[in-house]
Amino acid sequence: MTRMDCVCNRNTKIIATYLSSKLGSIQDLFDGVPYPTDEYTSPRDFFLNEDEWTTFENFDRVFRRAKRLINEPNFYFNCGASTKEIEIILPPTYDLRLKKIRTVLKVEFHNDFNPNRDYIGDPYLRGIISSIPTIWGLPPATIEQPMNSYNPETLFNQEPDFTPYKLDVRIEGNIMTLKDPADGQRRIVGEMVLLEPEIINGKRVFLSKYSKLPKNYASSSWEKRQAMLITQNVQAGNRILLNAGEIFMAPYFILDITYDSVSILRRLSQVFKFRNIRSDSGQEMFETIDQLRRSNRAKNNAYLALEQTNIDLRYAKSMLDEHARELEHKIEDRTTELRKAQQELLQLNQDLEEKVKRQVVQLERYKELRRYLSPKLTDEILKGGSGIGTKPKRKMLTVVFTDIRGFSNLTDSLEPEELFHLLDKYLSEMTKIVHHHDGTLNKIMADGLLIFFGDPIQMEDHGERAVRMAIDMQKKVTKLKDEWREYGYELGVGIGINTAFMSVGNIGSQNAQGLYSHWKPGQCGGAS
């Protein structure tokens, strides 16, 4: 296995860091993923080691598992963007002094990512940006990086691209020294300075302006301002390692980008190309002039040639005028299209607002129904466009009441946390069964449940549904008994069922609604 067919574990660490920031832990991100067991005691130790490499298959497996754990639609993009932020400090602007287009970018790594580990990605990013103007037929952009976040001690002493030079960079106090690769002598090449903020487009940013570090300087309360200024050029052979004026240990990177603008002349030259006429020597020119003087025919030919040239120029001008008219018509047509698109967008926006209002109303109705009903009944009511009736009415219903036997004694013998655990699981399982049989859960009173069948959705077999539900509840209680026995309690549940005419409806204020029911004794049954 070579690095050509592998992925650096720096990438798996980025994934783990992003997962931890979202979920608080990396859970089982690396469980079951192969790793060198003879060198590492756990997959976590291996995959979080940035100096190691793993197979693409392992990386793909970890990446996809992280997406499933977070369940975030734009996970891959967000995870990749989690290492750095790129901000345009100065939009592309024509610089009169440089006679070029200039823009300034700010690149800032997130706090949980070490920029010294991504040194090779720095020129990679600059190379991509530099090539953009070539798309427009321009020379590549010139990119200067006057300020960066690298720590010189870490970068030049540990980065494989610099270790062969054995620079032995040291920062002692406010001075930076290294061994000059030219003669091996230790030299002072940098000093700590204080970055001075500049106001660009209303924002306070550091570009490359600095001042001497005052004595007994205390760090600024609003942002890190100390940085290392390179004071001497350092060169190894033909390679320049450090440039005087560079700033290290800054809070972020600054990219100063300049490129040529596309002139009108260049644009026209791409449309109309004229043939270069090769000049003759001086002797040939004199002979031609003498011949023209002696021959009227030659004069006529010259006149005809000049006239033809004039015709060609007039034709070229007419083509240019026609092109201008076509361009003007296209602009008018495009303007009309844009106005039409604007009107359509306004109409779409109005339609969207109405749709959002309808959806908000639908959601409110859905929340109201979910207080009492199973998802199935909720969907049926919403499809029919109705809701829960608010006025009392008399209906034939079946009511079920359940409670845990001896619950009061149980509350005295258990800690609140234990009791909460048992009740939470018991009520969750019972509620699932109620919704499965399309019952309406009216109340939860400590360990007791009050359930309707036949309202708000009319059902002919409400009594039969109630009995089937009671049977399923007893079956589930049998499965829950083992856990309750661990707490010294024999779980038992009493279930009462009654079928009769009842009055049902909402009573109380808008913010405190409840189903009120009153029934007279009718057909009654019980289960235990």
C-alpha cells in the first residue's frame, strides 16, 4: 500500500471533528473499520493520527457512516467547508496605480484545524485561483500572500518540504532566528510586531499594516494582533524560502490577487481581424513609385485598389453598425425578458406567501390533532379538511381506563429517577398500542390512561377495537414484567372498558383545552 492509492488520516480527523461538533461525540464512527492492530490498540487511535494513511475504501466507509449518523442533507459540503472560511475583503476593483483588476481574499482556518498541517493545500489553492483569468483569454493572475497563519517553528522544522534544509527555526522572546542554509550560521530573520487594523468596506481587518511591538504589550481584547515579521530574505540555492516583509502567525491568511482587464480593443480584435501587409524593401518601393509616375495604367490600378479598400472599410463599418443594432435589439429583448421574469418572480413570491400561510394553518391543525390521535387518524381528518369538534355532542362511544396496580406503594419504594425510567417506557409502549388501534388518547394521569374509541372519527367497531387494544396491552405488560421485577415489583395493570352514549367536546380556554366526557352506565366490561 503506497500513498498513491491511499488517503491521509488528516481527512478522517476532519470528519471526526465535525461529527463531534454536531453530536458531542464520534459515537461508533470507526467501529468495524480495518486498521493495523499490531501497531494500534484501537481504530480511534489509528484514524485520528494525522501522520498515518488509510485505504480509500476505509475513508469512503467512514465518510458515509458519518453522514448517516448526522443525517444532514448537505453533510459532505458542510464537512469540507468546516476547516476554513474564505471571505472577499475587497471585491474585484480596477486599480489605477497597477492598471489591473485587484481583489483581496481572507482565508481563515477554524479553531479545531491546524493550518500548519495543510501547507501543501496553500499553493494548491493559489494555483487554482491564478488560473481563473485564463478562462477569459487573459494571462494567469498574480497572487501575493503578505500574511499567513503558519507558525514558523512548526512549519520549517516539521514540514517535509523544508526539513532537508535543516533551518532549525527558533522563536525566543520577540526574535526569530534560523541557520542560514548558505553558510550554516544562525541569523536573526524576524521580529514580533503589532498588526494594525484597516477599514475595508466598513469592516475592520488586518491586511499587512503593522507597527513596532510596544514594551509590556498586553494582547488586544478584540482580536489577536501579535505576528512575526520576516526582516531578511532567506534563500537555499535557487529557491527563496523567506521573503522580507512576509508576516507569519497572523490570525488568518491574506491573498492579494491582480490580473489584467479585458480591453475594448481586445474584444474588437477577436471579432475583426485584419490582414498584415508585408512591406517591401526601400529599393523596391522606389522602383514602384517610378513605375507609377511613368504609367497611367499603374495609377489607375492603384486608384482601383484604393477604391476597393474603401469599399471593404465601408462594408466593415456597415457590418459593425449592423452588429451594434443587433446587440441593441438583444439588449431590449433581454430587458423585456428580465422585466417579465421580475413580474413572474413577484407573482411566484405572492403565491409562495399564500402557500406558506396555508401550510402554517395546516401545521397548527396537525399539532392540535396529534395531541389526541394516532398519525393515521390525523391524516384522515386533514385530508377531509375537518378538525376536532369544539361543541359538545352526544355520541355512542367506548371508553377505556387503565392504571398500574399498587402504583402508590411503588412510588414510595423507588427513587424518582428509577420510577421515571419505568413509567417512561411503560407509557411509550401503551401509547403505541393506542395509536395502532386508532384510539384517541384523552388523558395521561400519572400511571393512568383515558382512551376514546369512536370520536372524533366515527367507527362502527369501537367496542371491538377497545377489547383488542386491551388484549395487546396485557401482552405487552407480560413482556415488561421482567424489567419491573429487577426493581422488586410485580407489574400488573387493570383495564376497564365501557360502551354507552356520551357527551364529548372541548371545554376551557384556547390555551387549555381538554376533552370533556360524561356517560351513563351501559354495556361495561373489564380486563385485568
